[in-house]
Amino acid sequence: MALPDTETILAVAGLLVTAVLWAVERFLPGRKRIGYRVQMDAAIGMNPRDAHNLVQLRLLRQNQEIRDATLVLVRFENDGGKDIVRQDYQEPLTVEFRGRTVIGVEVPDANPPDLVGMLTRNGGGLRHTGNRLLVPKVPLNKRDHFKLLVLLSRSEIGGGEDEPVGSGAQGNGVGRRGDVVVGGFISGGRIRRNAQRWGPRKLNLALGGTFIVLIGLLGGLLLNGTGSSALSMCGTGRLTIDGSTAFAPPVREIAKQYESRCPGADITVSGNGSLSGLANLNRSGKAATSDAPGFLATSDVPAPSLYTRLRGVRVGVVLLSLVVNGKTGVTNLTSDQVRKIYDGTYTNWNQVGGNDLPIHLVSRGSSSGSRVAFESSVLKGPEPAVVSSYDCSSKDRDRKARITRCEAESTSGVLDAISRVPGAIGYSEVYAAAKRPHLVTVRLDGHEPDIEWGRQRDYPFWTVEYLYTYELPAQDSLAAKFLAFMSSDTAKNVLRMYKHVPCADRTTASGAVCAS
């Protein structure tokens, strides 16, 4: 048998070396790496022949036309062998678009969803100037990823002079695809371009053609026909939103997103309880207008029938959970056990399979929508009226009471007390409880809350969240504009991030509940 010649041996050796280097780069333990790829870089244009004699389409921002607009979708991923924390970034990620100006940016996809809030929060989120986009230093565990959808123009709208990427030129992560250049520096690793998966080079806005692209993601941008008014989702003035403490965190984040798109809007979100918010709205006594401060109320329950002038819109399904201190040793309860805990039949956790600890009930006040939902869907009756404790750990208010029970003014107050008292149990919305390291969300009858709500319809503890107005607000009022914004993709993504099910997703299992 003939032996391979020298050239063949060298070729095979070269392939083996290349494979080994690739494997070391890809799988070496402790290697930090952020990979990126430009998944789409598409012009937004219209074929004049397809639109002949129909309508002239223009892309507007703040009543100014954006010419030669393009959309770029960039995906970033931790595809190395080690988690990346904020301190690993010696220089932040930057994206430079040569010869173009950044108009706006959105985060259409992120895993985990919490990254959306980190990337878009006011004061420390995504920023852009001229042709350059600055990405905040966000932690990325292995396989975490996010995508940035960027709207650009070759005109001078919204930007200054093109700037070179300063940090990228000397960092460990300079790469380019066409005129998209990514830079940055992470210690102990690198930033590299992955294999590109390119989308179409041009998106045709053709009536009667293949498809129409509407830029609904980027706030303040409208696709209008000639002669129609340049309407905008942005309202101006002041708006107060009060009510549900469980729903306040996502609404507060949505309000921040709205304010970042609409500089003339000033929105304050409070959480004083669902029934308190409804009462305050009813006392306002007038519909919102564009020339006066507005008021909205969030509620975990329908408004009482005596509030005849309030108009409610269902905006989401809020998943709630029983929460216990981790020292109880309990992870699952039946509905019957929960009722016996709250009526005083069971006073020690060892009676339901837990540790030898006295049971302490941490409840909400009577104005809480979460309490109403708990009473109606789990207890099938009212909570005990007695409040035997001020500090939630002893019967310092009523020493003769059979149970130790206190009330907290907010969701965070409930969770603080459960964290502090070893035998405590209470309830809250799921996202808030999951952030507390020493608390356990309890399965009910073997079922646990899940944002994939269609698979968990046997889980009983949930409620529909409402947004209420006093009568119908004026169409040009900030209240009406914000109410419409609650159906946007941005608002839906925030709700999902907080483990709520958006009612705007009418195709999901929540559709029937939200419509009823």
C-alpha cells in the first residue's frame, strides 16, 4: 500500500490543528466570549411601479421625513464557556454604522427577558449619537442573548457627525460586516463575529406587491399616506397611575419606556392598592383631556358597581402565588390545607408535612386587589378578620388570638415580613417573589404558576388586571395615548418580563378571559 506523500500529510495536519484550535476556542473552560452577527441589513423602499396611482408612502419622525431608511438587526450572545458580569467589560459594546445616522433602537428579543429592562432603562440604557450605538454593560450568562433592531437613515435627522469607534480600534472585539462595525473589550476573553445569517437586502413597501413593512416597534415613527395628518402615539402633560401594588412594577417600567419615546410626557406610578386607586379615580370626577393632568387606576379586580362612570380595559393576566419562608420546609399545599391554615385549624407547619415551626399569616389590607383575588379563587371566602400582630412574628396585638396574623400595606411589605419571620406565609405576584432568595413559591394542588398560561389552566390563583379611566378620555389626551401604548409590542414584552400574560395576545389562552 502506498504511503501518503508529504503534501497530503501536511494538509491533514493543518486540518487537525485548525480543528483543535476551534475546539479550544469554543469549549475551553473559563473562556469568556461574546459572539455577534448581523442578521438583517435591509433598505426600506417602495417600488414606484407597484404603488403607481395608489398612495405615496412616507416614513416620518416628529413630522420630518426619513430618507433612505434602513433596518439592521444585530444579535449578541454569550457563546463562550463562562458567565460574563458587568465588571468584565473594560470597554462597552459599541456598534458603528458607517455613513448612516441612528434614528431609534428597540430590543425585540432577549433571553432571559430581564435583559430588556437592563438594556432600555432610563439613564443607563441604550444610547446613540450620530452613527454610533452604545450598548450598556449587561451581565450575560452562558447562552444568554439579545437582539437590537436599529432604524437608520442616510440623512441628518436626529444625529450629529459620524464618529469612529474609539474603544473598538484598540479592544479585543473589532469586527465588521459591510458598514456595520462592532467594538468593545472584555477582560479574559474576546468579542467576535459569528457566521452571518443575512436577511433580505431590501424591504419593498409595495401595495399589492409581496408584503408591506410597517415600523410599529419604534415609537414616534409613522407610515402615512400623503394628505393624512401626521398622528403620533405621543401625548404630552402629566399623568398619574395609582392602584394595584402587584401591577405597579411593570406599569412603572412601561411608563419609563413611554417617556423615553415621548419627552413631553410626565408619568407617575403609585401603588396604594387596587380599591384605593379606584376610589381616587372616581373622586377625580372628570374625563382626561389634553390640557389638564390625567389619572388612571390599575386594579386586580373589577371596579365596584357604584362607580358607574369608570371605564375599564383588561390589560393582562397576573399570576399570583402563595409564598412561604424557606425554613417552613413546604413546597406544595392543597387548597383544603390552605383554607385550614387560614381558619386556624393548622397552626404548625409539621401538620402539613413541614418543619416544626408555628405558622404566621402575612396578609394584605382590605383595599388590596391581590387579597380579593386570594379570597375568591383560593380561600373561597374571606380571610380571618383578626389582626393579632403588629410585627408579624408574635401576638403583640392580641395575645388570646388562635392565629398569628398581620397585615402589610404593599407587596414588598408582605415579602419583607415573610423573609424576616421563619414560619411566615403570604401571597404576592410571582415575579416579585421569585427575586427573593430565601422565599419559596408554593405549588397549589401540584400546579405551579407559569407564563405559558395555556398549559396551567388548572392553577387557580390568578387575576385579570384592569386599567380604568373616568368616562372616555379625550383622544388627544396623554391618558388615551398611554392606554393605546399598553397594546404595543414594547408593553407586551415588559409584561412578559414580569411573568404576566398580556391581554393584547388574543391568540393565547388568555384571550377568552381577557375578552369576557
